[in-house]
Amino acid sequence: MNIKTFDFNNLFVFDLANNHQGDVNHALKIIKNIGQLCKKNRIRGVFKFQYRQLDSFIHPSHKENSDNKHINRFLSTKLNQNDFQLLFDEAKKYDLLTMCTPFDEESVEIITKMGFDLIKLASCSAKDWPLLEKFPESGLPIIFSTGGLSISGIDDLVSFFTHQGCEFAIMHCISIYPIPENNFYLDQIDFLKKRYPDRVIGWSTHEDPDDTCPISIAVAKGAKIFERHVGIETDNIKLNSYSSTPEQLQKWITAYKKAVNLCGVKKLEGRPSLEVESIDLLSRGVYAKENIKAGTTLKRSQVFFAMPYEEGQLKSGEWKEGIKTTDEIRLNNSVKYKNISIPEKLKMQVLKSAVHEVKALLNQAQIKLNSEFEVEYSHHYGIENFKEFGVVIINCINREYCKKLLIQLPGQKHPYHHHRLKEETFQVLYGEMTIHIDDHTRVLRPGDTCLVLPGVWHSFSTEIGAIVEEVSTTHFNNDSIYKDKKIQKMKRDERKTTVDHWGRYQIPSSK
């Protein structure tokens, strides 16, 4: 069964609020301008309305001469349902997504019947549980703002909408209009991303419309939804200090696009060619300090390091004793790869370099270790092949129960085996692990668990790297039976290197 999911990423929400001023034609003009703006900039625009059933929403004694400034504004800009239907149809004409903020239960029902794409929970309604409990009934994707909410209040909403099976995103919001510079709290976006990693985090903003700096920072923080109040000024209509004209919105969107380009990808796999060329111009190459015959095993005293680096040349950072020349190299000439042979990497150096990658993976997953643990480097097909066939096992405790962390780097595999005595359960903490159990294959992601009973053949691997918690019955050495008979014949210390902590001084320079 396919479960419908809404993509909250890269939405621009344009809130009409009461900026229509109760004038349908003025509202149609705003929608037209926003529609054209979104089309021009190729962005996913969401036009947002606000619904209040004013006859029941406002207490009878406040319908005339109320001392609440909002009530007077709501009443003076009132539109009827037919007017809103006309505006809704106009937004659809410009291929805008539609969203509406209800402030009472009846409005939720109207929003649902009209066919809005999304529903918005305003900050001021985030604790209004009679209204909140109507939201799941709409069946619409939900965006809720966090203005004025404590962390526990946000937790309550996340828990409620999750338990109700709702699709929802979270908007960081400061409900001050306009926002003073020292009250943006954009670091809250980082916090929300870490606390709710499976949710899209956005930013609902009310700053000076001419200030484009905050959206650049919000992009860098990882916000994926951006919301602004919008309107158009005329001779008779002036906007408030936090609503944007189409011209101001264009500058805002331009700043967003620039910030996206500046941030680039989250993980830089390869370096730009221009950067490589720039670095090469500042690098030192290896040069011959004397005439060197072919077949010479080079020593440090026979070479020197100097600019400029030449293409195909050995760089100073790649120098190591033991390099052998295959051709004669004359005094002051560069030592190039085509003229040398580099000895096979010392076996244990493979493990030493892997330690750095394992530590980085633990840091990325934010998993902390104490300073007392044992590490096993499993290398069943030889240390030189550890990057392809291997796993790092951190032994945490082994009593009547056992706990380990299994860490595999991207591309590593572990061979088929079973245990005579041990029953084990794997739970993925980070990354993704593919486990093969007898003739079954499962892909485990964070939170997934898998039980492996004694005597059951299993193997595991990862494409992107994985950190897995193993909880089992007591571990016994030599309890593993391997399907590959070559491995089965190996002694335990031939297929594993065991050290304390990371083995800084226990891993020898050769083996």
C-alpha cells in the first residue's frame, strides 16, 4: 500500500492575513502579483488565508467599540465565504498551493470542504486543544508555528500529531511584530532539527521587509519553509511594518537563492577543479638533491621540497622513505610518479587510517564513548582488504548479557557465520545496514531491530556506513562458525586484531 506523503521542502508561504483590507479586488491584485512572482522565480508558492467565523468567534459584548485592537481590525476587514471562494479559485488559477489558518472549529470544517492543500496552526492557537483536536479530522498536511511555546509545549504538539498519524512540519516563529534584532533566535532552527530529525523545520518571520540578512542565515541553519505576510500599498492602503510588497519579496527570494548557492551541498565529496588548481600552485613538489640512479631506494637526504609543484610530480606531503626509483633522476629534476615505485602500504597502516574514519562516524552520529573499552578490528580476508571486508567492534560489557557497538565504514562487508551459543539483537543507531539471514535480506535503518538466533547463518554490509548496537547473551571466543572454510581454519588472532581503547601503541607498524 502506498502512503501519501506531502513534500514540505522548499515552500514559500505568503500570508494574506487581513491585508486584503476587506476589498476583494485588492486581494485579487495581491494574488496575481504573488502568482507571477512565484512563476518568475520558479518557486513553490503557497498562498495562505486566515479564517474566523466572526459571528461566533467574537463575544457579543465586543462586537462594537471593543478595546481589543485585533477585534476591530477583524470586523472592519470582514469578507464573506463567497468572497473567499473567489480568492481561493484565483490562487489556483496561478498554480499556487493553498493553505489556511483556522481560528475556530467551524473554520476547520470549511477549509476541509473547500479543498485546501494544507492547514496552518497559528502560534496563538498552539494550546487551544478544542481547536487542535479538529486538525487531524481535516486529513490535510499541517504546519504549526512555535511562537510563545516552551520546549515541552512543542513536544506536546509533536507527540499529538504523530499519534494522530498526521503529516506535519514545524515552523520556528517569534510572535513579535516586527521582530527586534536581538529576538530572532535563529539558532533555535538547529535545536529543532536535532530534537525532531524526521520533521521539516521552517521559519515564520516578521522582520523589516527590507532586511534580507535573516533569510540567508535561516537557509544556512537548514530551514526549508519560509513564511512572510504580504500585501500591496496604494494611495489609501499602507502596509504594516512586517508585511512585504512584491518588490521587497523579490529581493527576499533573491537573497534566499544566493544563500542556497553559497551553502552548496551538505557533504563535499570531491573538490572543485578550480580549488585543486589553486592549491597545486601553492604546493611543494619533491625534487632530486643529487643525481640518482635507477633502482635506488630513496632517503630523505637525497631529495628536497620546493615550489612549484609540477603535474604528475610527487608532492611533499606524499613523501615517505622507501620509495624506489625506476629511472634515473638528474639533479634538481622533479621526482615523478612515472619514475618511481611506491612500496605496498604497510598492513597495519590500513587499520590506523580506518580509526580516523570510525571516530569521525561516531562524531557525526553524536555517539560518545568513555575511555575504557576494548576494540576488535575484524579482517577475515586480510588486513590489506579491511576496507572491503571488515568491521570495528567496540566491546562495552560482557556478563550474563553482552553489549557491543558494531561500526562499518561505507562499502564494508562481514562474511556469513553463525554462533553456537549466542543469541543477538541488532539495532541500527546510525546509517544503514543490510543484513542477510538465511535466505532473507533486510535493510535496517535507524531504530530498526533484528533478532539472530543461535545456529542461524547471517552476514551484514553497508553502502553508506553504519553504527549498530548489538545486545546479546554472553559472548564466548571461538563461538563463531564461518561458511567460508578458509576463514574457519584461521586462528582468532589471524582474523582479528584486538586492542585496548583505540590501540594507539598496540597496533605495530607492520605485521
